[in-house]
Amino acid sequence: MNTRTITSSKIKKFKQHLLNDEKSISTIDKYIRDITRFMDFAAGRSIDKSLIMEYKRKLEESYAITSANSMLAALNSFLKFNNWHDCCVKQFRIQQQGFCPEEKDLTYEEYRRLVLSARAGGNERLTLMMQTICGTGIRISELEYITVESLARGEAVVNCKGKLRTVFIVKELREILMRYAKIQGIISGPIFVTREGKPLDRTNAWREMKELCQKAQVPETKVYPHNLRHLFAKTFYDLDKDIAKLAELLGHTSINTTRLYIMATETEYKQSMEAMRIIVK
């Protein structure tokens, strides 16, 4: 029986497989990071089910269950690609929570304070970036599709995970972005770029947002780009109550994914129950 080991060559072939499968760049980068992490753990040892189980236990001790599961998903995908199906393991079972944790729920007022703090600090790019994500519901990785040309049309065509969807840009947002582009001398292409002219990435956005926390008096647990997308979802749903329409705007294939974006908080559940007035005194 041939010894099975992970090598840089195998990882490279797996990456090409993901590219051919038209996975997004962010997904590919994460999968490769996760596989490389496992390769470091394996340290040249032969790959078998017992080694994978050992790694699974280590993940359980070191990471949140959701993070551990995402790493196992990447590893299982790699194992299947190499026809090592006998080594695949099950993910950890999670009891689905029916409400959004308070410590992660970004409110409109907190979002407003973040925007005002960024503006007061003179960071107009960050000010507009947060408003663009919250005003359109796009992912941070999709910011590159907000271009001068898309502003002229009033909509952007986003290509994510092999799917095209239209993202609408409301008049107020178009106006402030066009004014910003003119001041910055951006006559074509992406609005949000680094000093080198490259599209703004998740790392830059995350770091700049975290720097606002103390001044804006918003807990760090609530401040990350994807939470702005969640706030868009909840705000839209509160007005429209059409989850199918919201799923299309967000680019979700499954409405079950969209439901996770609009979960009420524990406090909101309690308030609804209090409002029932069903107890007879």
C-alpha cells in the first residue's frame, strides 16, 4: 500500500482544481490556508483516518465549532480530490440557535456612530465604504464592482461564485460616491482602491473599522465588514417582509442562508413575548 502524504505539489493541483471549478478567490485562499495548516500538523506523517481524527480533536480544543467545521470542510474536499475518501470525517454537530447573539448584533445607531467617527477622523474612503456595503448589501469582496461606470448606470453587475446578479445603487449613495471619485481623480474603474491603485481588500477594511471602535463606543465583536451586510438585510426585511426578494439582493441560493441574516435578538424575542399579554392575573 502506498504511503499517503500531503505535499506542496498536491496542494498546488488542488488549487488548480478549485480554480477550474470557478470557486471565488476568497474561498480558494481560505481552503489553501486550511490545507496548509493541516499539512503543518501532519508534519510528513502518512495520512489515515486516525491522523484526521487526531487533527479534529485539536481543532475542537483550539477553535470555535463553526471555525473548526469550516476547516474540516476544506480538508474533506481536499481528501476527496485525492480519492482518500476513507479518511474523511464528519463535522461537529451544532444546535442551531434561534436568535442572533446580542454581542454580535450591530444596530443602526451603532452603525451611524461608526460612520460619523470615520468622517470626523478624516477617513472619507472608510466612511463611504461602510455606507456602500450597508446601502447595497454587497460583500466586502464585491466592492471592486462599484465602479465609476456602475455609478453612471445606477447599478453594478456582480460576479460572485460563478453567479451574476445586479446590485442597485440608490440616488443618495451614487451622488456622494461620484463626488468622492471626482475629488480623488478617479475617472474609471473601482471607486475603493488603495494608494497603489489596487482594490481595497477585507484585511484593510477590517483593520480600519476596528480602529473606530473606541471612539464610536461600539463593541469590537460587532465591528467587521460582513456585519454591515447583515444590517442591510435586517433593515430591508423590516420594511419589505419579502425574504425571497432579499435572498436575490444578497445573492443567496438558499433562503435558509438568508434567514440567518434576519434573525431577531434574544431581547426582541422577549419583547414580543411580553407584548402577548397572555398571562391571566
